[in-house]
Amino acid sequence: MRKKNKLRLSILFTLFFIIIFIIVLIFFVLPRFDFMYTSADKHWQKEKIGDRDEKTGGKGVGYVAQGENGVYFIYKNRLLYIDDKYENIKEVCKDTGMIQGSLVEGDTIFLYKDDDIGWINKVDSSGKIVRFIFDSGKTYIEGENIYTLNSKYGLRKYDFNGNRISSNKVKFDVASINTVFDNYIFYRGYDGDDDVEVSIPKYYLFDVNKIKYKTRKLKLSKYYLQPEAGDIYWKEDVIPYDSFAKEVDKTVREGKIFDDTAEKNLDDYELQSVELLPWSFSEVQDGYIYLYGEQKVTYRDKNYKEKMSVIKEEWESEKIKKVTYTTIARVLCRINIEDIKDTSEDTYINYERVCYDLDKKWGGFIINNKNAYVLKEDEYFDSSKEDRNIYVYSMDVDTGLYKEIYRKERFFIGNYYSEMFVTDKYIFIYEGSEYGVKECITRIDRDGNNPILVMDENGEVVMKPLESKSEEMSWK
């Protein structure tokens, strides 16, 4: 009997230590090894990864957000709601300080504040503001989760009850502009170059919420001629002349889009490079990220070696400038997010041009339901008597055609810029005085008609019709 008890005890201890060993192995040892991580499409629990909508991404905080049957909007320290059917406006809640933005999913409402420390608060059904998540950084909502992104903790994921699901370290520029989709982080840094980078997630085999990231620079610029001393790229970067190069070269030589092409005889030059230098980009819309910035096209003189040989007493980089010609246009383009996910160190990202910005004064853009909306303002010349107009343009992203749909004279004199937000049915325009002391909100239909002053400079709800400028619309 004693022998049987000893055997049972021995077996129990062995099983106990095996279980402890497996736990330590799975939770503390194996997560250190890269081979234990795989991509989402190869993971045995891939149905638990992402929000299952491959065409959308995270939505960032904003002053205006679409709800189930109406629109939530912020006026300084107040959250208000306007219903779609009767256009009744009610105050949902008021905070003690300025509200920096909101996140809305259906009629679940979160408010973002950054009073030295970051807070995400939840608004309950009675309009009471409840302290919810204490976390700083960029904040997004995707599916039924909230994400925060900062340099200290990386990407953190919470559910709508405020429970933290995951926290994964990731390298990114804290001062960057960025967006999040399916646990990917797409960003452009401020480290002195114009690189766009993506942090690519790999998932631990035994826990999909444990992620390791690998960061890659997206190869958006293409080089077609072998480099000379003074050029900024390597011979390994050179690719054969392709259909993309042919299209851009044709556009430049036509002389209608790019700067100052008339001053050079381009017959004496050959295309050297086409570089894309993005300034800003959108959240994911319909499976694309839209980028706005400069397309920089460089040509090299066909007889550059002979001409460089007679240039004396200069650095090679200065010589090369005298035998090349660069022209620039501003462009809106888009990248399929599947191409971003599949990128490698050796592949170029193919982007699709939507249109060139002929006015060269776009202040920013918003993509919503296959349309791009652009807000532009007249330049400011430091005059207290200077009247300036605000312009709104609408663009079909599939055709690239755009037109002015609305213009108005600014409510306030000065250099405080306006901001635009787009919902399912409307465009909201926020205007402020110097230092944001006063603020007005105008609403127009998505086609530019029916302008209404929603909030006046005193913070009163007025819903006052304004003069329509639709008769001044023109295709660009």
C-alpha cells in the first residue's frame, strides 16, 4: 500500500513539475524567440485577429463623429448631439476643461482629454462622464476595441469596458503622423527625412495578443539611372524603366502640371528618378491609405559626363546639380493596404495617382465614402483688416475630378486656421479667432448646399441659414 501511495505521489509531483515547466516555457521562455511568431494569415487562431473588416482601419479622435442616428460634435468643453430626422440639438454632457476629441462606435461614446496626463472617459446613458482609461498618446477606435499608441508602452488594446487586452512594444517616432489598422502601424516620422514606415505585426503561436513588430521603410521612390558621386541613392536601388516612369515622364514633358518645365529643353535630358515625399495621409478607407505630398521628378543631362569634366574646383554633389533638372508637383495618391502588408525590404510599393493639386494650396483632406474633401483658405498677409475666404472642394477618388462646392468669408480676422470634419451626410467647418477665444461651427451638405451656422461665437445653438455660394462651383 505504501509503495502504491509513493508511486502515486511520485506521479503527481512529476505531473506538477511538467505542468510548471510547460507554463514557464510557454509564457516566459518561448516568447523570447522570433520563430515562435507568425503572420495573421498563417496563425491557427487567425479568426481572433483584427476586427474582420479588411477594408477599414482605426478611427482617430475628432471634434465630430457619426452616431447611429445622428452626429456628435464638440464645442470647447461640451459634447452635443444633433439627430438626423428632426435636427434637434441637445447637450449630452459638459466637462470641467476643454475636450480634445471624441471616439464613437454606434452610440457608445468616449471622450479624450489631455490635461498634462491622458484620459479616455466614457459617457454613460445618462450623460455622466466616467473616468475610463488612464493612458496617453495617439488614440484610435477599431471594431470593438480602443487602441493607444505611445513611445513608452507601444500599442495598447482595450475593450469597451476599459479592460486592457494587450500591450506590445513597438518602435515608432513619437512625433509622427500615424494611423493604425489590423495591428499595423503606418507612420511618417520627423527625424529629418521623408520616409514612410510601417510596423508589421507577428503573433505569438500561443497567444494572439502577444505581438512582435518588425519595422520597414516603404520604398515609394524609384530610380532609373546609375548613380554618380553626389547622388543620394545606391546602384542597388536602380530599376528598369517601367510603365510608371513612362506615364510620369509624359506628364512632365506635356508641361501642364509640373513647375517651370518650359525653362529647360527636356529633349536633352533623360528621366533619372521619381520620388514621392508625403506630407500627410488618411486613415484606411475602402482598403486604401491616401497620401498627399510632393512628387519630385529629376532629369539628368544626356551629356552629363562631358559637362561635369569641365566644371572645376567644386564638390561632386555641386557638379551633379549643374547637370540635372528637378521639377515638383503636389499630388494625391493612394496605396492598397494589402500591398503594405506584403511589403519587404526589396519590393517597391506601387501607388496609384488620384490627381495633381493644381492650386498647390490644399490645407488638408478627408476621405469619406469614395470622395476626398479638401479645405483651403486664402493666404494670410498679417493684416488685421484682411478678409479671407474658406473653400471646400469635393473630389471623386476614382476619376480624380474635383470641384469647388462651397466658399464663405471667414467669421474672424487673423491667422487662426479652420478645420473640417465629414460625416455620412454633412461637412462641419470649425472656425476660431486668435488663440481660440471664440469659435463658430458651420454645417453644409456633402454637395456644398444648405449652409447653416450651428454654433455662434457666444456658444449658442442658432441653426441659422447662411448665404449659399453654390453658384460659384467650377470643375478643376
